[in-house]
Amino acid sequence: MTQAPLLLELYRRMATIRRAEERLSKLFADGEVPGFLHLSIGQEAVPVGVCAALERGDTVASTHRGHGHALAKGMALEGFFAEIMGRASGVCAGRGGSIHVADMSIGMLGANGIVGGGLPLATGSALAHQVKGRPNVAVAFFGDGAMAEGALHECLNLARLWQLPLVFVCENNGWGEFSPHERQFAAKLAALGAAFAIPYEEADGTDVEAVAAAARRRVEPARRGEGPQILECRTPRWRGHYEGDPQKYREPSNLDAARGQDALALAAARLAAQGVDAEALGAIERAITERIEAAVAAARAAAEPDFAAAVAGVYAEARAHA
Amino acid sequence: MPETRYSAAINRALADAMAADESVVLFGEDVAAPGGPFAVTRGLLAKFGPLRVRDTPISEAAIAGAAAGAALSGLRPVVEIMFMDFMTFTMDALVNQAAKAHFMFGGQCSVPMVVRAPHGGGLNAGPQHSQCLEAWFAHVPGLKVVVPGNPADAYGLLRAAIDDPNPVVFVEHKGLYGSKGELPESPAPVAIGAARIARAGRDATVVTYGAAVAWSLRAADALAREGIETEVVDLRSVQPWDEATVLESVGRTRRLAIAHEAVSAFGVGAEIAACVSAKAFGRLAAPVARVGAAFMPVPFARSLERACLPGETEIAAAVRRLMAPA
């Protein structure tokens, strides 16, 4: 059992993600967030649990549902909100938005608009760790929808052949876009792990302590040079594929069951049993709300991105050759 | 100046770049132990070891995607795609990931990677091993595309491509690997985006690149015997391309043909023709001509492939038409 101070910190990180995404949902409804928004509300235990096992120099590649990964890896709320609200002060200068939040300074290689698109990036990042002799691992977050992408199968094979320091983390929320997982994938990830002789472990993606413990068990062998690892976390999808998705393809009972799995409520109950009272959690919540509101206010006040600067930013500047 | 084969010039550029920078790594199908399907990477495994020179499985999407990820994490990967036709499997990595990362992450990172791939026909390799697809990549903001036509440019452009902070598609030609040309003792990088006047002439300009440079030079020899002096501009890079050199040449000769092995429709020649028409319309004494492959998959049979691909004869004919009185 994790001691209260660590669980409290994990709770704080999960609550930060939950409240940030709830705020985004409202901003989206109010027209302050353009484009598409894919929320990970309900899934917070996975990014928080996994990133608790990571060092700053470790790298993660993420998915279209990537806000949690970004914040759990350490992205600042100011740059996060400003990006998703399309401002010049955004972490990607307003050029990427929700689906491309990235922060190279903390090893966050980007949310990704392409299902499975982050898998080869994480594989390459793990290769770089290996070639450079760095004591780091790369994590490839992917959803169950990506199991049917060829990229996963190519990367499992390559990572195993080269014994890369790579942890494949599947967030299995049971839905690939508008269709249930069982209609999209004929195999099991565990069986794929066995086929490639890659250690596989499953964790309850609603239990942040379970995820953190499993992540440590997968990250450490990868860090020691024992090759790639797989962690599959069952996690609920509370929201639609995107904000505004009426989810008519989902039975109300399926949605209710998902909403019954609440990582934050589970952690709060456990903390209460350990003697952390509601007032302490309330104080954490108030601090989070303050930070979020400050970030939103700063984003609202920030400038729109400059088109000329964007045009000039298509290519990185090359050294001059004769 | 010693004569060097095109394939050896590429090999030397790889070796020199790897010796100069430990971040440069090489991987692809059969590039390490077998030394490359066209022997371009022979000897590099022995020189630089298995950490930096690796054979991959036949997984083009993972090869290109891992190159992008490695480039984001501090390496300068050079990867080989055995035939340019197989780049269809690399499209997500190149088009959605590598090309856009610098831009869409707000300039936080660059993606210094090179994808080497041979294009071109002439080997009766059939519809899936002969295509020239460089225009696809030139169409994507964030990618650079170079197509060297001789050993010195192959060396110099590859050094520049490896040095470049952006993803570069480095297009080789299977038919050129055995060709020879001069390579200085201490060859220098060649700036990406700079064309080269391969032959000076006053009557017409042929803008070309890759294997078609040699065809254009032979066409110019034939035309010279008829009293037509043709200027041949070797673009060397198609993205970015050297608009200034082309406009300057056309401004003098007032006649332009663009010759490449790729099909003409929606191709590199179309882009150049549109640009010249927009910026030098008043200087043109004849409509811009394009020479390219027939709009068809590259066929297998010798006679069919010969009829499909352009060459010296088609380029010379196009220039003669430019010279004919309206």
C-alpha cells in the first residue's frame, strides 16, 4: 500500500487533469476552444500512474486523447491552456492545438492526430536512448483502437529485435472511435506480447496505485536494458470520441458502467481510509482551480498567433553551405 | 580529380558524416551485414559497428517512423528505403509526423533525418519497382527533396541533407549507381536548393534533375550539331528549387523545356512551368514544354518500358519545337 503522501500527490495530479479537462469542456461549449476536443476524463489514473514511474529524461509519445499524458509528464498549465485556446503563448505557439500538445523540454513528444502515429516515434526515441547510452526509457501510449494498426505490430517486432528500452502502454477504454473494441480486434494484446516474447502485464486503469506499481515493474527492466515491455490498462471512456459526440452507438448501461469507474473517487476513498480528511482534498481542489483559472485568464489575455511567424516556421533554419 | 562511382560517393558521404558526428546512425533493410541491395552501404557496419549501422525487418512504416522519433530524441538518422515505390508505407511518418513536427510544435524541435530511396526505371523492374514519386514529397510543406544527378552532387547533397535540421528525402537513381564522375579529394557539401548550370547555351533552357540531366546533356550535344545552343540547368533540389537560377536562364534564352523521368501530370515540371509563366510570361518566345514519362504505370517488357520513359530523343524534339517559328 502506497503511503498517503505519495497517493495524495497522485490524487493531486489526477485531479489537475480532471479539472483541466472539465474546464476545457466548458470552454469548448462556450466557443473558446476551436476545433476538435478529445477528453480523457475518467482515464487519469493511467497517465498519472505511468508517469510516476518515469524520470524527466524519459520520453513519451501520446495519442489524440493526450491531455493527461502531457500534464502527467509535467506540462505547465499556462502553455497547455493557451495552446488549446489557440494563442501565441501556447506550448506549440498555437499551431498544434489539443491534438498536438507537446513539450520537448520534459520529453513529451506530442499528442498525435494519427491513431498509432506515436508508436514509431516512441520506438525511435527508445533507439536514441539506446544508441546514446542514456539511462532512459521511452513510453508509447496508445489506445485499443491502435491495436489494429500495422504500426503496433511493426514496432513490437522492431523493439523486441533490438531490445529497445520501450514500454508500450495500452489504454484500453473499450472503444475505438464509434465502435466497440471486440468488433475491431480479433486477438488479445497479451497474446501479442507472448508472440513477440515481450513481458506483458495488465493493470486496473482505475486504480492509480495499481498502475503506478505495474508501471514501475515494466519501466525498470526496460531501463536496465532487458528490452521492451507491455502494460495494458483497462480504463473507462466517460466521454464521447470527441466533445459533442452524442454517443448514440452506446447503450446507456455501457456508459453508466464506465462512469461507475472513477479513479479520483477511488483514490479519495482510499485517502479517507488513511486519515486524509475531506478538508485536505478540498484545499488541493481549490488550489488546482485557482491555477486553472489563472491559466485560462492568461490565455484569454494572450495574443493571437502571428501568421508571418507561422509561415516562417515551416522549416527549421539550416546552417549555410557554400 | 579522381573518378568515383555514384554509389561510392554516397558511401563516402555516409562514412564521412558518421565519422564527423556520432549522432548519425544508419538503418534500413539489408544495409548493414549485406551492405545494401545496391552495395551502397558496403563496409559501414565494419567501420561504425552494430549500434549505429543496423539491418531492419521489412517494416518501412517503422523504419521511417523510428527515424522521426530518433531525430526528436537527439540522433541524426539516415534510413534507406530499398525502392522509392516502397515509400507508400512511410507516408504517415514522413507526411504527418516528420514534416510537421517542427511547425506544429511551435519550433520546439527539429527533425534532422534523411530518407534515401532509389527511384527510376530502365531496369525492366516493372510497375512497383520503377516509379519516380518525388513530386509527392515536394508537395508537402516541411519536407525537402533532393535528386542528385552525378557523384559529386550525390556526395555534397547527402552531406548537406544529413546536416540539415529538416527531414530530407534523398532520391537516388538505380540507373546511376554505376555511373562515374569526378569527386574532389576533399569534397564539400552542396547547398540544398541551389541549381547548377550543367551546360551553358543561348537558345533554349532545359531544366532537369536526376538521371535526366545526362539525357539532356546528350540532347544538347545533338542539338548543337544542328546549330541550337541549349542551356541545361540541373536543379539538384526539387524542394526547395532554385527559382532564381531558372528565371535568370529563361530570361536569357526565352525558351524553356522541363525534362524529368516522372510522369508530367501534376509533377515538378508543372510547378516550374506555372512559376515561369507567372513571373516571366513576357520573356517567353514559346509556350513552356514538358518532357516526362507517359501517364501510365512503368511497364515491364523492354519495348514497353522504352516507349514509356522519356530520353535524349524526346528532350531534343521538345527543344526543336520550342525553336520552330510560331
